[in-house]
Amino acid sequence: MVIKKIIKKIRGNKDLPTPVEVPDDEYIVIGEEKTAYILENESETETDVESREEKEEVVVKVEKILPKLYVVRIKHPLDFENIKDNIPEYDAIIVNLEEVPFESIIKELNEFKDYMNVLNYKLGFVAENVLLAYRDDVVLDKYVSNITDDVENV
């Protein structure tokens, strides 16, 4: 018996493989397209089509999202380092520089400008001692007031 198994392993299987019978209903042949036909018992009526169209109408509410504003007063040149941690959370930043002499913060101001450019913020002076910085994707023109009178004249 063991010798027959060894001889069978050496000679191999000389018989051709027999195909396994599979019913046609159990598998789908890839590459063949089935014919399309309309089922008579599931025909759509006009009321079904109209009700579907009515359901597809959806009301979209548009809410105006105002930019997050961060207002800071600089009292010491080292305050620039302290505010850098909070800046990425906000869309617009107003920095008040009134209490610090401009000559003492020139170096820190240049570093701050480079830091803001890395974060994709645009910045510039709004007044003599007020710096405004905002993200590139924020459009500030939408939030400009229509009042033409200067605040000092009121």
C-alpha cells in the first residue's frame, strides 16, 4: 500500500481532471451582458415620479460665518513670543503697539512678519500704531462698514 502511494507520487496523475458540475443559476459569467427588460408588475406611475421630484427639493440655509478676531496689546517686545501660540486659532489679528516705542520692537516686528507669512497671513499697519493681520482665505472687504465719517470727527 505504501509502495503504491510512492509509485503514484513518482509517476503522477495520468488521468485528466474531471470538471465539477455547477448549475447555471449559481454564478454569473463576467463579460456577458444580461438583456434589459421592463418588469410589468413594477411599472412606475406619473404620481410616483412627481412625488420623487418633490422629495428631491431641499432647502439649503446659508449662514454667514464671521472671522475669529484676536485683539492684543503689546506692552513689551517679548509679548510677540507669547502671542504666537494663539495665532493659528484666529482668522484676523489686531495688534496694538501704542505702549511700546517703535524703535525697540523693530527686530521683533520683522520676525513676527516672517512668522505670519509662513502661516499665510497678510499683514499691514491700519493706523500709526495698529497692526492688522488676516489669513489669505478671509475676504475682509465683506466686513467693511459703510460709514464714511471718520471716528475722530464724530
